[in-house]
Amino acid sequence: MREIQLKIEENGTNLEALSFKFRSIDFVKGEEDCQLKQQLVFSYALIVVTNGEIELSLDVQTYRLEKNTLFVCKPNETFVTTPMTENAELYVVYFDVYEESQNGRALTVMTDVQPLLYSGKISLPEDDKLLAICSSLHKGRHSQRRLSSLYCELMCLRLIYYIHHMAQMKPDHTCSAIDRAKQYIEVHYMENLTIDRLAQMAELSPKYFGDLFKKKFGKSVMKYVSELRMQEAKRLMATAQLSIRDIAHQVGYSDEFYFSRKFKQEVGESPSMYIKNRSLRN
């Protein structure tokens, strides 16, 4: 059966080229020494906490997930939980993501796309629908009724759509995440910052994070990082007796020649010319 296509376009994120195929669902309830065993996944895995809280380890990072919190794991990632508390309950929904070719004649398995607007940990407003959808999906998976597989496909799409819809009901959370990311950049701009790293901190997909940042602040994330680095470089040129190489390293560039090109692009003159002209003005 051809994968049922989910068509959603929200806040500039277009998922029309993606198709989703439900694979399986597991239900885990906290009991003595009960935990989600370590596993390497080959499909996408959506971990949904419906009661209590758990501690999830993904590769080398650890996350605390509370009720109505989700986590998206990509194919070829390894995750495990610590022993769960007695009241903890979670579902793990496994699904594949495909992209349709331009001529519409072929589907390609995707392993490194973000099937949701958000990446990593996702917190949703509390209501009973999340539990109801997961419970229905789990029952359908183990049903012997005719068309149960089609029912599971529909419920899987409903779950993905519901996550999109409810996540968009939290604009304050999104805005504060963008503001926190900006504040982090202002302190750590000299480090090796990437869109993926900042987006993960904001719990957003890289594309969505970049679009929101530019929409709110009028410039791209890396443009803002570059501006902060150049401001600090000019300050060091004015106050410290440092070589251009040392200045480049202090503001976050390992290659002084790349720094010089960026500086000229941003400021309009090379670092050496800037220093010379500034000394003449003084």
C-alpha cells in the first residue's frame, strides 16, 4: 500500500513532499526495574510520555521527559531510559519517512529530515487527546479486525498532525526559546556555533529555528554571530596589542585568512588597513 501523505504547511515549513508509513508501537509502563531497553533504531521513533516522568539517554546526551512531553529520535540513533518510576507510562511510535520524487514516480527513504517542526524534546499543553490517540493506535496495532492496518496509518498521521497543531498553540514558548538562543549567542559567539546546535537548544528544527530568528531579528543566525565577532575584533584592535592571528582566534576563527576576508566583507577594509587607519585618526 502506498504511504498515506500528510500535507501540512505551517509557518513556512512545507511537508508536502513527505510521506509517512506507520511501522509499530510499543507501550511501556513503569514497574519494578522496568525501563526502555537500549536500542538502535532504523526507523524514526517518537517517544511519548503520557504519565509520570522518565530520563532518556540519546547517544551521549540525557533528557528528562515529563507527562505530555515527546522526543523524536532519527534513524541510526541509540536510546535507552533509566529504570522508570512506578507511575511512568510511555509509548514509542515507529514510522518511516519518504520523500516523493519531482516526477511523482518514486519514493526515497529519508533518514535525516525533521518530520516535525521541532526536534529533540517537545513539550505540549496538557489534555487527554495525546493519550487517547496513542492508546487508539496501540489497540489498533494489536487488533485482528479488517482494515486495522489502514486504521493505524490514519491514527499515526493524526498523531503527527496533532503534535504540529498543539505545538503551534505555544507561541510564548517559541518566542522565549528564540530570545534565549539570541542571549546564548551573545555570550558564546566566539565558540563553534552551528544552526543545528542552537536549534536543538531551542527545541526547534534547524530550518524553522533559522526562519523564526530571521523573522524576529531581521538577520540570519550566522549573520548575527558574524556581526558580534567583528564588533569584538574591532574592540580588540583598539584596546589590545594583539596580532591579527590572535584576534581571529579570540573571536572564534581558527583560520586568520578566513577571518581577514570576513572582516573586509563586513567592515569594508582589511584588518591591517583598519588598524592603520585607526592609528592615523588618533
